[in-house]
Amino acid sequence: MSGVPTASSEHSMVETRHQTRLLTLLRDEGPMSRVELGERLELPRARVGAEVARLDEVGLVETAGPSASRGGRRSTLVRLAGDLRVLAVDVGATSVGVAVTDASCEVLAHTVEDCDVRQGPHPVLRRVAELAAKIRDEAPGKLVAAGIGLPGPVSFAEGMAVAPPIMPGWDRFNVRDHLGGLWGCPVAVDNDVNAMALGERHAGVARSTEDLMFVKIGTGIGCGIVLGGKVYRGVAGTAGDIGHIRLDDYGPTCACGEVGCLEAYFGGAALARDGLALARSGRSTHLAEAAAERGSVTARDVGLAAAAGDFGAVNLIRDGGRRLGHVVASLVSFLNPGMVVIGGGVAQLGHQLLAEVRSAVYRRSLPLATGNLPIVLSELGDTAGVIGAAWSATDRAFTLSS
Amino acid sequence: MSGVPTASSEHSMVETRHQTRLLTLLRDEGPMSRVELGERLELPRARVGAEVARLDEVGLVETAGPSASRGGRRSTLVRLAGDLRVLAVDVGATSVGVAVTDASCEVLAHTVEDCDVRQGPHPVLRRVAELAAKIRDEAPGKLVAAGIGLPGPVSFAEGMAVAPPIMPGWDRFNVRDHLGGLWGCPVAVDNDVNAMALGERHAGVARSTEDLMFVKIGTGIGCGIVLGGKVYRGVAGTAGDIGHIRLDDYGPTCACGEVGCLEAYFGGAALARDGLALARSGRSTHLAEAAAERGSVTARDVGLAAAAGDFGAVNLIRDGGRRLGHVVASLVSFLNPGMVVIGGGVAQLGHQLLAEVRSAVYRRSLPLATGNLPIVLSELGDTAGVIGAAWSATDRAFTLSS
């Protein structure tokens, strides 16, 4: 490990703003010659040469085979060092995913397992550390950064969840310092939906889009907002928290303690609840079978029943999709985004849900706002969150600490 | 006029990016010594001296009395030339305001009169030109920039309204070229609500706020979104168009041709309609008197009746305020802004309306999003739009044309 810069959460890996821009450019656009780097960064060739040499010395970049000839002599390509590793963690309400990526956020190894976030930070982060240790063996290298997404409001600046409704014990627990101490590298902590939005923005269906809304439908419902290519977090870090938009003052009770929230009507928990009621009512043989087998019904059961043509299950998804669509329609009128991406576990219900949301948005939003608006399903599925977490992690590691 | 740079919409007033930053800093923070300018712009003193000399030569800045001593020799202050003038225009659905400001966007003269935007661009802009000619006599000087706000979706880049629902004849009419040709200076064209939001951001109640929503309730309802100190326009320029968020698929018909829009329930036109119905029903003596006198009822009549304690009128404002509040509550959860400012003609109904909106937002939005959220009335009233238009105008004039 000699020659590798100290990558603790206290010390920056980079020494100049030019190095930040250079590393970020290589991450975002891949290997480049020194000439191209100079043109893109608007820096004199000598300066580029010196910065590349310094980054090479500390093991952050390396030079690769010759680039395509541009008429003059053949030049070698500069790229991010192939042995750099990033740990990326996606904590959901009921699952945890851990991945190892290279410094370009390409996933090299990935594992997902069930995990209840309500156990609190110590058991969950202990399990994360175990999974990380295991998975690092599959893609060994030098760990330079880590990123984690959490299923609640996060203070990005402080690296912790703040007053999260479904995460008892996590409130203001310093996840960044905890994992930074464990792994000895800079750690970025963000909301899970923001991470998924970033993942789709950089490696998924929204690659060419600067302004997008990523709507996650999992156990809960949330939205990641990317504006000008960056996550918009709002003044208290709660931007995009659409699950608790109230649809009705006298609606069903929500996990947050309020009533009538969007999440109390739709989302995984609500679908499971309504699916069980449907099973017990005798109006769905598919769901009655699932309930008889395991004593409960999951959102996935509802999805399977709907796919098999179960009328009651189809109606549940249509009703929920319509309610979600009304909310999304208002937000599309308000924000005028370039794309809406639907993701998360329940999104795997797929095209029936998508059809309902589309129908509501195209019918209700301003024609000008929907004229060129794609409403699409996530491309990355359960890797969106870890890719986005890796992106935030490298952003943090490549930035000069102030 | 010799020595003054050509300020047409084709030619830029500034020659370097440093000049742009220098002029903008003087506009935003007032007179400064060369030493302060160098510190704030992170430029060597000689460079600042040369840029100031050049801007002085062409009449854009001037040097004023000595600044407060900082221990060394007394230095003179640099400020924007006192004879620079900006024309700022605020076209509403039923009124037009024209102001002359100095280059710091301080209003020197202002006039407002009734004007129906539905007359189309030629008659309206002819009247704007007449008012501008008259008002320029009250505050003579060198015209360097103009800005105009229009009551509909605007393509900021092209300088024109695009498919505006209440502006027949204006669709894709090139307002920027028209006024640029007339006045021989750079012209910025924006949506009226965006201009009002910018006005409050720079000179009003939101001076210290980077992220805010400005909700305008006039004949129609709209919202200006300022993020990171800049207007957020969305990909098609329609961001903030909340007046046509649909509340009910079977609601009243809206001016846009759809049904159940927020604007069809509340806003000036809806209040006038419901006020007249109330007058005719015999349930409001105040409004019946107004109707008998003029054959119609205005939103202002409803406001006056409510202020006098008329039960029916109070209920109209409460119902509308509650509906508006529900929409604003959702948007606050979604955007997590630092401030909500309520303005526009109907906002002069004032505190009853504000109370309803506040009650809905504080009751329905996430506690984290509302914890430090002021919801306040506009401070600038009918000058918000012209101050914001002047701001966009100087932004444009101070920027290098590409």
C-alpha cells in the first residue's frame, strides 16, 4: 500500500482542483490521451502532464495502450488505476445490498440479502461490514472510497439520517464516521432514493438527461430529484419525500403516524395489507392461496396474482397506480423534468403500473410539460442504488476537502 | 453617447468574464474599493485596475468618494455608473407595469395601468413603448438593458412566449427582437412569475434565501422556483406552472380548456365568478351591492367584503386558500424550499388567505420540511415583477454573448 495516499475521511486524496476535474472526467468519460485531457480541462499540456504524473505516482491513474492516431505521433491513454475499489451499500427498509465497483463505478461484485433496517444501526452496519469483507475478496484492490444509501431523510453534509420515520435508533447516528473508521476511506452518506436517481442518471436509462425525477416504489415511496445533473436535496435534505404527501385527511394510517399519506395507499406495505384483506374477503383465489401457504401476503404476491389475471389484484395495482399518477402529474407540472423513471421493488409489477402512471400524467399535466416527457421503468433494477452510492463516494473522494 | 459601447441585442457590453463578474458584484453588493474587488474576485490588483479603467472608459462604472479607511491610504470606491438605465416591464393578464431602474435595479420611476394581454402583442407592446418613452423622461440616462415578464410559458433562450393559454396572438412572437429593435439594447424575456420570484429574491422578503417558491395569485395562479439563487425553468420552460394542476376530474372548467385546475377553483377569475354567484344568491349583501353598482364582482370586491366580515366572502377565501394550501403542502414536501412567498393581486386579500395556506402546509407537509419554513406575504407588491425583470436584464447585458 506504499505510495497510496491516505484515504481517511479526514484527508483528501487529491491536492488540486485540477486533479479533481481530471479524475472526474476520466470516471465519467473513460480513458483519454493527455492532449484530449488538456483540451477538455482547458489546461496547458505541461500542466496536464505534471498532474497526471503526480496522480500516477500515488497510484490513482495509470497509462494504457495507445489511443487512436490523430495524425501526429501515437499517444498513450490515461485512465483511472484498474486496482482502485469502491464499496457501495444500499440499505432499504427490508434488504441490504453491498457492491464493490472500480473507480468508474462499474459493478465488479454485488450481493443482496434480506435485512430489517429497524434492527438499528449497530446490527445492520455489522452485517454490512461482514458482507463487504466477503465481497471484497471477490474483487480485490485498493479501497479508496465508500458510499451508502439509507431509507430515510439524510443530512448529506453531516453523514447521518435525521428523524427518519422507519429507522428507529438511526436518528443522528454518525454513519459516515462509523464506516470511515472501519474502512479508512472517505464515506458519502445519502438517501437511498437519491442514490438510485444518480445511478440511473450515470449508468442507466437517464444517461443523457440532466433533469429527472426517479420515483421509487418499494416498501415506501420516495422520489430522487436530479437537476442540472446533480441531486437536489432541498434545504433540510428532505426534497423528494413524496411518500408522505397527504391525499386525504381521513385516509388510512401511515407508518409515519399521520393519515392519508400516498404511502399509506400504495407502496409495498399498503399492497401487502390490501392483498391480505382481499385474500380474506374471498374475492381472490390467487391471494387466498398465498395467504393460506404463509399466513401473509406480500406486494410480490399481488404482482404475481395480477400478472396471472386475478381481477382483484389488478384492481389494487390500478387504484394505487392512479393515485401515484395523480401525484406525479402535479409534480411534473411543477418541475417540468426531462424524464420520469419508475423503480424500486414494487416497480417490478411493471407495465400495468407504468400504464396507470403514464395515463394519469399525460392526461393531467400541462401539454408543454409532457410533450417530450418519457415515463419509463428503471433499467438498473437493484443495482441502481449501489451504482449511485459509488458515484457519490467517488465524488467525495475526488474532491479537495476544505 | 460617444464612448458608450453598442448595447444592441447582438453585441455584448462586456469584453471579458472578469468584467461580467465585476459588474455583477457591484450590482449585487454595491460600491467597493479596488482592493475589495480584487479580494472578492480573486484577481491580482493590476488586473482589477485595468478592468475598472476599461469599464470606466466606456461609461459602465465610475469612481466615487473614499471608502472607509482600512489602515493604509484612503482608496476610492468603484460603483456602477449612476446614469445607466434599465427598462423593466411586467405584463400581467389585465395590467402592465413599466419601470426605469438604475443598473443596481433600484426603481427610479414606475407606472402601472390596466391592459388586456388578449389584445395581442402589437397593441400591448405599442402601449409598453409609449409608457416607456414617458417614464424615461422622469429618470433620464443611458439605456443599457431591458427586461420583460409575460403571463405565460416563455422560452427564455428564444425570448418569446410558447403556447401561452391566455395570450392569443403571442405564441412564438419574438418579443426580444421586437423590443431589442425598438430600444437598441439587450432584452431579457421571462415568465412574469419567475420575474416576481427573482425580485423578492434580490430586493424583497427572500433576500437571504437561496431556495424559494414564489406563489403568485392574480387572475391566474403560478409559481416561480428559485434554486441556488437562480430561477429554475424546467426543460421546456414551464416549471412552476401550478395553476393547471388538476384537483378534480369533474371540477369547474378552466380558462385553459381543461377542467378541475387549481386556477379554476381559486385565483382572481374564479373568485370573481364565485363572488357574482354569491351576490345573486342573496347570501352576501356586500357583494350584492357591488354587483348592483357595476353589474359584476371582482376578486377585490370579495376581499373587501371579507375584510368587512361578510360571511360568504370569508368562506370563498377560506375554501380557495385551503385548496391552494393543499397543493403548496405537496410541493413543499417535494421541494423542501427555504421559504414560501405569496404574492400577486389576490394575495392582497392578505392575512386570511395566508392563514389558510399556512394551516394546510404546516398540518400536511413533513415536519422536517416545515421546521424552519417561513410562509410569508410578498414585500414588494407590484414592484416585484419589474425589479426581477431588471435583474434578468442586467444579467443579460453584463454577460459575454457567446
